[in-house]
Amino acid sequence: MAAKLFVGNLSFQATEEDLRELFAQAGNVETVRIITDQFTGRPRGFGFVEMATKEEATKAIEMLNGRLFRDRNLVVDEARPQPQRGPGGPRGDRGPRPGGGGPGGGWRR
């Protein structure tokens, strides 16, 4: 069963291929993804690596957490599950919309 890892404090010059090679020292790497800004396309300084097994993920954490990589000390930990978004799209549970939002309320013209 694959295990997903969070990789933080990444150098902005690091590539997905760099991470794949680094994490391959701990075992089989399934996927690598560096997160980028949706508007500029620039790396945001963190990413995710999915290892083939839980044991390999544990080994990667032990080997690489705190390790200097491209002039930065990596933060490597188990990735936390992304919170589920509720119905209604990106607003989630932030409350009613302007204009009341209750029965018969909402946007008025």
C-alpha cells in the first residue's frame, strides 16, 4: 500500500526529478508533485512524494527529515488527508451569503 509524504522547505530550484532521485534512496517512488502557484506557476516551496510502501515512507522520513538539500533543511513527514469540502462549492461552511441566505433570502435585484 502506497504512503504519501509531505516535503516542505524545498528550494525553489528543486525539480520533481531531483526529488524522485533523492527519495529513491529510501525505496520505490510512485509519484512526485511539487506544488506551484496557480497564477505565477512558480514553486511554492513544498510538495508530495508517494512511496510504494509504508515501510519505505518511514525509511524516507528517517533518512531525509532535516537533511540539507540545495541549501535548505527538508521537512519530511506523513501527509495529512486533505479536508473534504462540503456541498456548495468553494464557500464550504463559511455561513450564509449576503442578503440573508435563509429561506427566501439571498441575492436580490
